[in-house]
Amino acid sequence: MIPSAEFTPDGRMVVTAALDGTVRLWTTTDRSRPVEQASLAALSGGLAAVLPLSAHGTIVTLSNDQAVEIWNTDPSRALAYACAHVRAPISRAQWSRHFPGLDYRPPCADRT
């Protein structure tokens, strides 16, 4: 894929794709200073196309190996999806091991 950039339908974000297969999502509230919001690095198969589907961070990628993937790059929606599919919330011991020095605040604490 050649490098490309596509604006989201509302024009507030842009999705860029690079020759190395990296896809990035940028906020463009100030078009002179875009801010990177998400990055999908080195997608397998090499990128053939990238298309933003919504203003909420949903994008579609098509690889040269014909794999189509839908990505949700909105952190709150991605977290809600992950929590809905998690089998058990993270324990205090796991939290301490992965996030040393941070107060225990598991993202899916309301799950039983």
C-alpha cells in the first residue's frame, strides 16, 4: 500500500497508513497540530487499504493477503467490549505484578 490518509465522516479525525503497515488514528481538532490517538503497528500481510467507518474510532483494514479486520480504537468502547468478554476481573496480585506502584483500579471491577 502506498501511504494514505482518510478523514472520518465527521472530519474530526484522520486515519493514516504507512508503507511499513502501521495504521494511526489522529484527532484533527487543530489541523496544524494533529494528536495521535491510536496506533496499529505492522499489520500482517501488508496493507492494501484502510477506511474509517465512523467518528467513533472504528476503522477497516484490508491486507494484501485478503484479511479484512474491523478495529475499534475508541478506548472506552474497546474497554467495554473487553470487559464483556473477560472471564474474571484482574486480582490484586495480578495488578501489582503488571502495574507496580499504581493503586488497584481494575477496569472490569463491576463484573462478578
